[in-house]
Amino acid sequence: MAEPSYLTPEERAEWERVLEAANRTNIFCHCRSCGHEWVASEPQVCECGSRSVQAIACWQFPDD
């Protein structure tokens, strides 16, 4: 049995669109080699040249 939805189909589509946009434009990057951290629109090579970079969508972090 499916869980009840509290959003209309239009509200859910808008919520998914906003979440997808946040995933594309707010990526927290952490270099495993030197510890440098930054936010980018996509995973990147670190300024130290390391490709060992952890990339996590920023929306996964609380604001407080």
C-alpha cells in the first residue's frame, strides 16, 4: 500500500524541480588530500591538484 501524499501532483513536481536545481548548483566539495573545502556547481579537482574530492549535495546539511 502506498503512503498518502500531502502534496498535489503539481506541488510534488515543483518540489522535485527545486530539489534537482539545488543538486546541480550547490555541491559541497572536500579534498581528502589537503582538507580544502568549497562549494561549486559540480565536483571539481582541488586547487592542490588532487582528484580525491568528496562531493555532497549541500541540501543534505542543516542550516543551523
